[in-house]
Amino acid sequence: MQERAKTGSGAPVSEVRVDAYVIPTDEPESDGTLEWTTTTLVVVELAAGGSTGLGYTYADRATATLIADVLRPVVVGRDVFDAPALFAEMSRSVRNHGFAGAAAMAISAVDAAIWDTNARILELPMAKLMGAARAAAPAYGSGGFTSYSVSRLCEQLAGWVAEGIPRVKMKIGRDPGADVARVRAARDAIGPGPELFVDANGAYERKQALELARHFADLGVTWFEEPVSSDDLAGLRLTRDRAPAPVRIAAGEYGYRGFYFKEMLAAGAVDVLQADASRCGGPTGFLRVGALCDAWQIPLSAHCAPALHLHACLAVPRLLNVEYFHDHARIEQLLFDGASRPVAGELRADLTRPGNGLSFKRKDAERFAV
């Protein structure tokens, strides 16, 4: 580190390794619009300056191919400390592939590895490299899948509350006629104090969402995520304007580029903007969304992948919370040493560990390799 500071010679990237793993869920999962029984984890390990950084995303295995074939040649040989330049060059390289979707998730994983490598070279926790704005990130327990029985739903949400997490989220929208009863059962299970969030994943029509919002408000719901499609900015704005005041409208998890978030904010579509660093360009993209939220004075929520988000969340001034998503939290505890668990409803980074504080347990992951 001292030699680099003296010579200014940089730290060229010498290697980018990428692997994909398909991990079965612990039971079938579904939300308002999709069903799944596996989750694919794409892991990037990037070597530079005598250190190796770690990044990852939850995406199709095709993302790994794109990293190997398109992004690796762009990054290898470049100074790892030139993160903005690398981000811009990776973005240009996927022009003919289309930035949204797999390409954006590929860039996200590599960008996360770049940030982690930089922090490890400098022997700093990533939050300190970014500049910390807070000591901890409020977490909410997230799961409550529509595939769960009512008893399993209540068991999971009440379990998080018993562990000290004062806010929990459940999925709705698969069977709108049963949703109010399921939300009522969840409220009875967790008691009157904890916050209850619901997520429709865009399953409702506009007026249907408004009608259900009134019922949910009576049950103490304070967060209604994607009541209509996140592409329907007018519908989100309508729901935001007409839903009962305690119910905040949230969306943004499917954003890949800055202008998507800018348009959502400019439309006044949400009370809380969501962003996912595993999709929106890694820590670089997530911090840029944080700057937009600061400009619009709107809170930001980190979507899923809690271990990936933690350090960047600590650097965001208007952070509201981070999603402790059941499936991703389970995978991160299984395959990464150093993944934090909520304590008193908060995630805290271990600032004695450099970088993102994570170590990949490759041997444990081998059985899931594809």
C-alpha cells in the first residue's frame, strides 16, 4: 500500500474469475406473479494489487457467461482504483447486448468486486472507503411467500419479531380474495407493535390496489410495495396520492440505470425508492441512486442481498432500511463467512475486517456449481 502511494503506479487487475451456483430454496417460494424453487448466485473474484475482492449477484447463469466473455477483457489490465472509468467502460461494452437485465447484473457483480478489492488493498472496511453516514442499517425481515400456508406465514413473521426485528414483510397478490385474511392473520401473529409491510410485486390493477390499501391500513400496514406494476408510474402516483396516509408506497427494485430512478422520482410515484445493488450497477450505481434520493428528499431502501448491500447502506444519508430477504440471507449465511445477522433489528458491519468483510466458502459451494 505504501509503495503504491509513493509511485502512483496503480494496481492493474490481473484476474477476474466468475462462477455460477444454483441453490435450491428450502421450500417452494412464490409472490404475486412468479414461482421458483431455486436461486442462482453468480460470484466474481477479482485480483489486483496483491488482494482479491469479492462481488456477486443473484441472476441467471447467462450473467456469468457475459462477465467472462464481455466484461473480463474490459477490466483485466486496468487500474482497479479507477472504478468510475471501469464502470463507464463496462457500460459501453454491453451496448449491443442491452444494458438492462443480465448485462446490468453482470456489471453489478464486477463493480462490487472492484470496490471490495480497493478496500482490501487499502486495508479498510468498505464503509470507511465510501465514507460512512451511519453506524448501522435498520433491517426488516422479508419472506411470507404466497406459497406458504397461513401457519407457516405466521410462524416466520412472528419468529423475526421474537428475534428483535420490529418490521416484517409478506408477499400478497397471488389470490387477491384471500389477501386481507392473510394480512389479518399476520397482524394477529406479530401483535400490534411491529410494523407490517406487504408486497404485491405488481399483481394488482389500480383501483383494486386502492381498495385493498384501505383494508391493509385498517390492519396497521405501513408499507405497500409495488401495488401495481413498477412500469406504471401514473398508477403508482395514483396509489400514493389516494392510499391512506400511514401506508407508504415503495418501488424501484427493477431499476437498472440512473434515469429509471430519476423518472420514478420526478413522477412523484413513490414514498420510498428501492434500489438493488445486484442489479443497478453495484455499489457505484447504488450510491448514485442514494444521491438522487438526497436531491429529491426521498428515503432509499435496499432491496434483498443484505450482505452485499450492508457497507453501501452505511454510506447513504437517506437510507430507510435494508431487506433481510429470507432466501438471500439463508444463502449468504450458508456460503459466506462474515455475513451479518440482525441484532435488535439492525445490521452492523464488522469494521475490523477489510473490504466487505465477506469470505466465500468455495468448498461448501461446490455442490451447487453449474
